[in-house]
Amino acid sequence: MKFERNCLFAFLALAALVPFAVRDQYVLHIAIMVLFYAVLATSLNLVVGYVGEFSLGHTAFLGTGAYAAAILSTQYGWPMWLTIPVAGLLSALVGALIGAITLRLQGPFFVIVTLSFAEVLRLVADNWIGLTNGPMGIAGVPQPGVLAEAGNLASKQFYYAVAWGLLALALYLSWRFVHSNAGRAAVAIRENRYVAQSIGVRPLTYSMLALVLGALLSGMAGGFYAHYISFVGPEMFRFAFMVSMIIMVLVGGKGTLVGPLIGALLVTFLEEYLREAKELRLSIFGLAVIAIVLFLPQGLMGFAGRRRERRNPAPAAATGPATPPAPKVAHHASGRTA
Amino acid sequence: MDLLLQYLANGLVTGSFYALSALGLTLILGLMRVVNFAHGELYMLGGVMGWWATTRLGLDFFSGLVLVAVAMGAFGWLVDRFLIERIRDQGEEAGILLTIGLSIFLANTALLAVGTAPLKVEAPISAAPAFIGPIVLTKLRLFAVAVCALMVAAAWLTIHKTRLGRAMRATFQDPTAARLVGIRTANVYASTFAMGTVIASMAGMLLGSIYSAQVAVGGLVSMKAFVVVILGGMGSFAGAIAGGLLLGVAEALWGGYVATGWVDIIGFALVILTLVFRPYGLFAKRAERA
């Protein structure tokens, strides 16, 4: 816990230094995307890592937030300081609605129904032309007034600061959630639903809490994205976005707060770096994903955690060699419930 | 009235195609519990290989189909033995991520190999129209529906009447007990995955001769197949067929009477409603649910 906290502080402190060290706009753009993805991965991790349900519909919240911010600012002229929080709240509302339906399901059913919701929202964004401008998307989302005079570099620095603030907020909220009773209850549900229920933890309440918090954070990230890129289209709901998020969480290590940060950093850079390989890029990316599943099933943080345990074993485990965590029983049980 | 009949006929034809493309997934998802996101890509590979066999190798449709089935069967077997085997007991997440990686790899590698253009698979019979009372369908589509029925029957017979099928059913009921009585479960898993792959790729080639084989089609096929499997209930053959027909008819009617742009939403709406009100699917025999 202490190690985790120190890691988070170190990451945020290092991230805060980046704009002073970097003057290159391209690198700064990548850095902004790393922070943006770190918020997304953190929010997804709340569901995947702490509730233990595999959501493939997280783009629903991201897209809702992005569209909300875009529509509020282009049609009603709201400033960015208002649209981002409102986008988050709206996504949280959508999260509560979707959660009320989907969280009753588990395993493959949950996966597919969350994916269905994201697809439904994508189709709505594609076809409800009066509201969303259909496949054309909403272009020209206004920049905040402060940036009217500022140059390109200054506005990149400004957005970097906003993204950093969002990430700090996301990490703070996740930290408070994970280390609260609610977070421990969520972990209990993840580890064994039936035991949790038998001691009075209601699965729906706590998984809902995690989902709504995740939706809030990713909605705010979506609002930020709308202003930063200044364009929002139905691609926000695309599966490709989801794939990046999932990979970040799993590469870094789900169920840890540091993991998604590392995942976001690694995957964003890998995607940029592979741009050089042009057409081969996505093929290599696919192979990399397969390799990660096969060789790093617990993610990088899981790997690091095991190393640490092995080096200074906890008193209880001191007698035998540290073994990888046993496969979770909950998965097998979740298939067959009356 | 005639229009309604025509819509219904179209819906049933499309529905049987949906059922066929979902049949492989009902084996892999319903029985093996692998949430296979590469299903659509296996279908796509079947179409692309069918195009290659018929136009480049100059084979006729049926020899091409046999070639595709054999090659994809071997491919499915290898995928299971070398990839899925290693994550068998790790729950769904590992399988989902692995198959997502596989689908990204397959789709983009195929894109490099053959490009984005639609590929026409040489059809076995003419696409001339056939008139049945007031309804017009092409002969090719009727032929394809017949092949669908044949393949469903063959798959059902394999599962219910052969030694391998018995071993499969035993393994998916209780893998430990199956191992105890001497079933090589690793082979059974690999055979099931190979069978699912063969069915998916044959569907891809058959439907490639009606529409066209396209590299980018995978995602859409996967989604429709998931919809059909959920509607019908996990691992139920009759369910997959009924789910496919239901989806086809619902889409045809909706597209005919309401709005064509929103057709794809039907499937997802049906899935959400099914999972809320009948979580084990419309037709599952066992009361198995999430």
C-alpha cells in the first residue's frame, strides 16, 4: 500500500515535470495522450480490476462524455470548465442506467451485453443526425477563451495541465474508493461472490458504485478529449478504443492502481513507435497482445509484485517458495448459478 | 400483403445465413466457454481462401470448399493446441484478450495480403431469379439455404451420433470425469475448436459467393454471431437456428417498415431484452444463466 502510494506520487510528480523539460509539440501531444489514456485505463480498471467483471462497453461512457461536452459547448456555448464536469455527471447517469441492467449478469453475458450497449450508442450517434450530426461528427468544438491569444505550444501546455489535473483527480478518487470499505467489499465480491454475499456484502451495490465512478471518470476524459481534439464522431464508440483501454489495463496489471498508468504509457508509446512499421503495425500489435496474454498473464505489476514478494517474503509465506496466485475460483463458479 | 411475404422470405433467408455463421460460435462459446472475438475473422478467412481457391487455383466451388475446410480445420486445431490450450483454466478474460489479439492479427495480415477490395467467390450455380408464388428469390440463395440446412444437420449428427461427439459432450459436462474415463480432453477441445473454425470458414465461403468476401467484415460477423448465440441460448443448436431466423426476420421487417439506417440496432436491442428477461436464452434446455 505504501509502495503503491509512493509509485503514484512519483508518477504524478514526474508527469508534472514533463512540460518544463519538453518543448517539442509532437512529444507533448503524445504525453497528453498518455495522460488521457491513463485516466481511461484507471476508470476501466475500477470495473475490470476491482469488481472483476470484464466490461467491453466502457466506450459508451467515453463517447457519452465526449458528445455531451461537444454538444453543450457548440450549441449552448458552455465553457470548458463546465462541460467537462457535466459530461462526467451525464456519463455517470448513463453508467447507473447501464449498470442497473448489466450488473445482474456475469461472465460472458456481461461482456457481450456491455458491448451491445456501446454498439447501440454508436448506432444512435450514427443515425440521430439532428443531435449528433451523424457520421460527420461534431467539428470545431470551441477552445477555452484563455487560448485565443496563445500559440500552439502554449495551448498544448495548457491542455497538458488540464489532463494532469484530471489524472490526479482520477487517481485520488480511485485511491479513496479502493482503500475504503466499499472498495474492500468490491474486492470481496471479485474474489468470491458467494462468500461476500454470505457476510452481507450486496454485490449489486458495490459493483454499481465502482461502475458509476468509472463512468464518471471516463466521461470527464471524453469531455476533455472533445475539447482537445476539437472533433467528436461516432468513432468514439468504436471497438478499437476499447481494445486499447483493455490492453493497457491488462498489460499494466489489473487490480492495481499503478498498473494502468504503466500500461497507458507503454501502449501509447508502442502504438506511436510502431507507426514506423506502417502497414505491419497492427499485425505486430495483434501478436504483441497474444504474447502478453500468454507470457504476462498478471500484467507487469503482477510480475513486479511477485518479484517483491519473493525477495522479502511475508512471514506467513516464508516457509515455501512464493507461488503465483492461484486461479480464481469465482470464474468457474460464475458459469452455473441458479 | 405480397410485400410482407417478400420481407418474410428475405428475412428467413438472411436468418438462415445468420444461423450458419453463428453455428461455429455456438460450439466455441456455448460449449468451450471461449468468448471468441476472432470468430468473424475465421469466417472472413474462409471467404478469402475460397476466393483464392476458385479464382487463383481454378478449382470449382465444391473442391474449393473442401480445401478451405481442411486448411481451416488444421488452422483451428493449431490455434487451440498452441494458444487457447495455455489459458484454458484462466477464466474468460484471458480468452477474450487472446482472441481479440488474434482477430487484430488475422484481419490486418489478410488486409496486407489481399487488400480491401471485395472479392467475388465463384458461385456454384447461376444467380437467376426463382419465382415462388408472389415471392422472388435467387436460385443461388435457395441453394445456400439448402447447404445451411445440410451443414447444420451434419454438425448435429457429429455431436450426437459419433464417438467424437460423445467425447465432446462428456468433456463439456465434466472435464475431470472425462479425463478419468480415458478421454483425451486436450484433443476434444482442439477438435471442437477446429470444428467451429471449419463451420465458420465454410459459411464465409458460401456467403462469399452470394455477397462477396471482404477482409473488413469480421467485426460485424462476430457481433451478429454473438447476438444469435445469446438469443438462442448457449450451446443449443436449435437455439442458434431459431435465434438466427428470429434476427433475420426482425431485421427484414424493421428495415422494410421502419427505417433502414437503424437495422443493426435490432440485434443489440434483442440481446439486451433477452438477457434482462430470459438470461439463459430463448431456447436453452438447461436453465443455465449468467
